Amino acid sequence: MKFTLSVAMNPLDQFTELARTAEECGFSSIALPDSLFYSEHVSAEYPYTPDGSRFWTADTPWADPLVAVATMAAVTERIEFYTSVLKLGSRNPVLLARQVGSVAVLSGNRFGLGLGVGWSPEEFEWCGAPYAKRGKRVDEAIEVLRLILDGGMVEYHGEFFDFDKLQMSPAPSEHVPFYIGGHTEVALKRAARVGDGWSSAMMKFDDLRSTISRLAELRAEYGRADVPFEIQAVCIDRFGLEGYREQAEIGVTDTVTQPWVFDGIGFGDPVGPKKDAIRKFADEVISRF
């Protein structure tokens, strides 16, 4: 089991200190969320809360995750980073490939790309991307990203994206893993078919267990049962040493956490108590796992 620190919704000027502390304490990775903007009105329900409402506000701090990774990678040496998850549907994959390749190279191959479709019609439409056929468009975008990031002179001719031979240099010297997010059957099939792993949003333990089981079935159907595959989990009802052991038993390979939450420390609180909570978590959980 690996442990990942999420910096979601914390003040941006705390990111570097949190990253350095997480590295010192044995965390494997930093997870970064993605939100392009907060629209005053939204025409779809948020899929990961019971009532469909957003649990953040217009004033909640967000950073472009790739810029944030570059900033934190510059002050660390070993810890890895991944998006959890970047909304691919509203982005152009050719432009994104340039950004991802740069981050991967400049971080010394310490970056993994967590990818989702996105849920807000406004994010698609106001960024110039169609909301219709978004799943098929994302499938093509993933193909484009993989093609370009693997290096060399490449071309692509699809329904949504079309370009003649091009090359982006330097290409990452190692494989950039793609972690596919989403809880729907379509998303799980996408993860099983093309992903290096699957990234959950907030889930209860029993739901997580059944989802992991379904992913195993799908990976076998696609002939990928023996391919290394990460299960990145945000489990909302199993905590503490025994709780994380239970997660590992059902197949979780990487659990995402914010240790200060367990001590009643809020997102907007000073960074010092958060660093103390990270150290406490490392002593009580990571060192004993």
C-alpha cells in the first residue's frame, strides 16, 4: 500500500511546504485536483455528492494542476505527483500533451496523469469543447496523448482530432502512466482497457470493494489481468491502521488522504498544524504498515 497526500482546496502558498513534509514522512505521491472555474449557475448535478451539490464555493482556491506540479517538483527530489483527476473533455489533447511532456521531463519522470471526462456542461462549452459525444471525444483524446507522449513523428486522423505528422521533443524518457477516473460502467471499461490504474472519488468501503471486483473482471475481459494496475482510493469510511489494512485487502494499492482532517484542522488553517498532522500520520500509520 502506498499513501498519497491530497492538497485539494488548501491555500496555494502552502503547497511547497506540504510537499516537502510529505516527502520527508514517506508519502509516495501528491494528488492534485482540477477545476477550471466556478460558474455561478451549473446545469448538471455534481456526481459525487448525495444531493448533487458542489461542496466548494466560488472562493475555494484552485491551481492549474500542472503548474502546481512543476512548482512542487522543483523543491522535492523523490515524491511523485498525479492529477486526481484532470478534466480531459474540455481540453485540447495536443496542447495538453505539450504541457504533460514538459512536466514529466522537468520533474524527472515523477508525474502521472489522472484523467476524467468532466461533468459540468459549462466547463466544456465555455472552453470551446462540445458537451455532446464527450465520452467518445475523450477516448480519442487519450489516444492522442499516448501517441504524442511516447515520442517520435506521429499523426492522427479521427472523428474529433486530426493532424498530420508532428513531433514534440523532448519526449518523456519513461512511460507517463494514465490513471482513469470515474465510477460509471463506461469509465470503468475505459480504465480497464487503456489505463495504468483507476482513480476513485469519494466512496464507501463496500462500494469500493465491488468496483475493484468489477475492474478485475473487465481487465480480464480485455486481456490485461496481468498488466500492473494501480487502485487509487478515497475511502470515506475506513481509517486508521486497521482501516487502511482493510483497504489493502480488497485491492487498494494507493490510498489518498488529508491527515489534518482527522485532527479537526480546516483547509484554510495555517500550514504548521497540517505539517504536524502529516508527521503524526506517518508515525501512526505509514511506519507501521
